[in-house]
Amino acid sequence: MSKPVSDDAKFEDAREAALNLGAVDVDDLQVLSGLAQDAVFPITEMKWQKGARRFALLINRFRWEDAGATRHAPERVQSLLVIGDVLSVSTLGIDRSDADLILSLLSVTFEPGEDGAGHVLLTLAGDGAIRLEVEALDATLKDVTRPYIAPSGKTPQHPD
């Protein structure tokens, strides 16, 4: 005897898995960039490990992929955005001496060079940018905490 439809599991009862994505080409990076869009992070959560050739940000990203957003308040989650094969890092429009500075990530893009090398550009709100010279495109975005209600209680808005 089959179960009545009312006893079936509902989509709303499902738990969404944490993100753990990699990007090794421009198409992958575009997806990763969209998921990291509007992430905020204190400047103190930005680190370049020169010996390991790795640049990492601990970001508070908006959960754009949240299928349950209509059932609950907007959510954010802490995630690690890691770029590998980094040869050098430069910044523009960022006061790195201001330990209280909060930055907002608008996009992550790749400017190709020769033989797979190039630059990963992290564009920030307020005309700031972080430019990473890379030997090859190698980026990951991994959620490291459970989602939490966005402090603003709102979904970020973008001008059309």
C-alpha cells in the first residue's frame, strides 16, 4: 500500500548543502563570481600566503542560491574564497592600514595572458580592486559555517 501524498517529503523540508565549488576556466569563474557577488569582509580577513602561492578571503556571502528564500529571511554564510597559483598581489583604492575597513565584493573576473597565466581581478565597491597575477586559473569557493540571517534582513539590490 502506498503512502498518501500528504505524507510525502516536501521540498521545504530539505536541507541545502554547503557550497564547495572550483573554477579552472572563465565559465566556472563566472558562476563562482555570481555566488560571491555582494559578499562583505573585513580587510583583516584577507591573506596572501606567498610561500604557498595562495590568496584567501574569508567572506560573508549572500546566499543567492537559496531556494528557500521565500520561506525565511535572507541569509548569508561565511565562505572561503581561495585563489591558487598566485605569483603577486596588488591593490587599488584600498587603505590597507585601516584595520576596521569593511570591503564589498562585486565580481571576480579573469584577464587571460599567455599559456594559461593571467590576472584574477576582484572588483570591490567604491572603486577598489585586488589584482592577483596567477600562473593558471585555480579558484575555490567553500562555505565554512551554517547560514545565518542577514543582519540587514534584506536582499542586496542592484541598479538596472
